[in-house]
Amino acid sequence: MTEVVDPPGVLSDHSLVRWSILLLHQPPITAVRQVRCWRKLDKEKFRSALLQTSLCDKTCQPESADDLFALYDDVLRTLSDTYAPVLRVTTRRQRIAAWMDSECRQLRRNSRRLEQKYRHTDSKTDRLARVEHERLRCAIRYVVRKNALSGKCS
């Protein structure tokens, strides 16, 4: 840390005080993955295309298990590339805060589970369970962060 007082040697309410602090800012963690969107796969079109391939042709009999596996791999890879192409997805996540312990992680995991359940069922009881859990999670997060800022971390 460096500091400068202008004018030098004089400290009053009219002095200009400047300082710089070295902050260690870590870049976000990114990962590039290759995924296929299997949910959007049209199963009927895939099935009809599969039935048209040499894999389902009864006259095509590979000589060995290796040949059969190579045929299987080639046909399914080609069909997969056609009906569910590979997409590159970049995911970003922030580094975990110092106060994020296993209890907070479990609360977050449970929160996401309840949210998915509510979105799937769209029922009032699932919504109420999610809202109550979020209130509990926010209250705990407030106490934990308050303790972390005041130096009472355990």
C-alpha cells in the first residue's frame, strides 16, 4: 500500500490524500464443454433414420464383433451428429466465498432441488415449501455474512 499527502508533511482537512491498495482479483473460472441437446431430439425421425441404416439391414452381417461395433459406432455417431449436434458451451462460475461452508452448500443444493420440483409439478404446496426454504436460507445467509464481516467466523 502506498500513500501520498499533498502538500507533503501537512495534514489538515484541506489536504489531498491519495493511496493505492493492491487488490488480488481472481478471474472467473470458465470451462468449455461439448454437449448434445438430447431433450430436443425428435425420437420418431431418429428412429425412422435408424431403421434406414445398414445397422438395421438384415442382409448386412459383419464378420466379427469388432466390425459390428465399428458399424454400430459409425451409424449412431452419424445419426447423433445429424439429429443432436454437438454444441460448445462455456460455463462460468465464481470462486466460492470464504463463508461458504458445507451447511451453506447443502442449503443451496436443497433450494435448487425444491425449485426444480416446483417447476416440474407447479403445485401450490411445492411453491410454499420452496418459499419457506428460501426464507430460511436468506436468514441463515444474513447471519453468516454478518458474522463474517464482524470477524466472528468459526
